[in-house]
Amino acid sequence: MIVAADDLLDWVADREALLIAAWTPAIERATGWERPFAEVLASELQNAMVTTWLNGGSERDFLRLVAQSNTGLLTHVEKAIAGRFYDVTLKLARAAVRHVRDHRSTIMAYKYGMVVGDGRTNPSHLTLQQVLLPKTHPFWLRFQPPFGMDCRCGTNLMTQSQFARSGRTITSDTDLAWIEAQLHDDWPSDFLPLLDFRKPLPIAIDAEPKVHLTAEQLAGILAAFR
Ligand SMILES: [Zn+2]
């Protein structure tokens, strides 16, 4: 299956330095290598992901490409590290791309939380499924999932009329305070610069830019013509 939409590929290619900085300490811990060697592997993995997607490949192609690069690791260790890199990086890219799409959508007014809720779900994430808020609510800049490498939580959007038909109500501030106290984020600190899905995006501007001048600025311009 080809997973790489152009915007996912763009994200992984654009975040090269941040991905290497985030993954290097994780690879150091997993391999016991010195930092420069871990950094080289992080860079190779980022490169292999971009190359794989440029060629329309999947995770299997990525793992094959990594296997050809002679990392010097035992096969199962290499596969575990590379597989982790692929899954988590794809998760980050998908969340970032989705964040931009959510932001651009003009008819989708509300956002609600979705939790898988099986045995692998972190119990502290379960309260997310009670959250339904306007899409622009600041809660989403603090608690937009995923909450960590293994988190499978997500969000979805609904229109004003879908919201009316759903019979649901907006989460109250009191409930939200309680929910926020339950939710735990476990991204390693090295990954925080990659959490684009919590970064505010610029408000869409009118297609035709309008220039607003203060009376003082206008007087200044007019004075130049006198
Ligand atoms: Zn989760």
C-alpha cells in the first residue's frame, strides 16, 4: 500500500534536522552506540523514508532499503529500531498534515476525541473520548493527540448540523479541567519540536490584501506629497 501522499513526504523531508535530533538519543539508548554513530543511523533512516516514499514504496520497502545499508546491528535489533522510526515518524507526519487540513476546513466547526479503548490503550487517554469542543478551542493546542509514540488516539471534525443531530453537548469547563488532569502526554522531550499538530496556524487571510493605515501613517504619507 502506498501511504505517502505528497504532503506527508514534504513533512518528513522538511523536518530532516528535527527528526535526526529527536531520534539520535533514542537510537543511542537502543544500541548503546556513541552519539555520532547514532546520529548517522538517524540520518540514514530519515533518508531511507524519503527515498522509499519518493519511489511510492511502503514500510516493507523501507526496511529492505535499511537492511541494504549495513548498519552493523543484529538483524532483529535493526528491524525493531527501523520499524519504530517508520511508525512513529509516519504518525507524526499524519498528525501534522491532518492539523493543517482541519485548520483549512471552513465548514467543520467542531472537533471531538476518538480513543481505540482496547487493552493496548493507555488508561489515562480514555477521557479524551468525552471531549467535544469548537475546533478553535485552545484545548486542542495543548492536548491534540497523539499523546506519545504508542498512542493511537485521534480526533474527528463535525459540521454545525452534524453537531445538532448528534445530540451531544459541548464539554463544560469543569469537565474539561478534570479531563486535562487525567490526560498524560509521554512524548520524550527531544520530540517536542516535532509536535506540529499542536502549533497554532495562521488565520486565513482574505484573498485580496487590504491595507489599514492609522491616521498618523496616512498623514505622514500625505505630508510627503505636499
Ligand atoms: Zn492514546
